[in-house]
Amino acid sequence: MEMKRIASYQALWRPQDNKGHFWFTYFDGERERTIDLDAESFRIVLEILDTDKPIFGDHTTAAVAVHSEPTEVKVGAWA
């Protein structure tokens, strides 16, 4: 599955199993559950989701990505 923009998410951690998963609600209204993640992977995904930038995800792999809008830099080496 290709990544789709995430409108909202729900994070669920199960301490008894030391695993957790997410529910992604995509911009098209589709709501899907990710695979189970270990503690470190869960923490990393949660950090990425905690951003103001547009977030894209794939529930089948629990992959997430942020997207930054292009900016016009007019100073320094990029000018």
C-alpha cells in the first residue's frame, strides 16, 4: 500500500505485552490499525506523529513520514 495522509491517530500501548499499535484515520476517512510494535518502534512512531507538519503513513507496515512544504530561502548558500 502506498502512504496516505493521516488526519488523526490513536495510540494504544499494552504494558502487559510490551507492545502497542496505532489506529490511523486517513484524510479519505478510512480508519486502519497498524501492526503491533515493540517499545522502541512505538516510541519512534509516536515522536514522528507529534509534529505540526503533514504526516503520511502506511498501516500495513506502520511506516510514517513527515512532509515539509517547500520554502523560498533568499539568504546564504541557498540564495
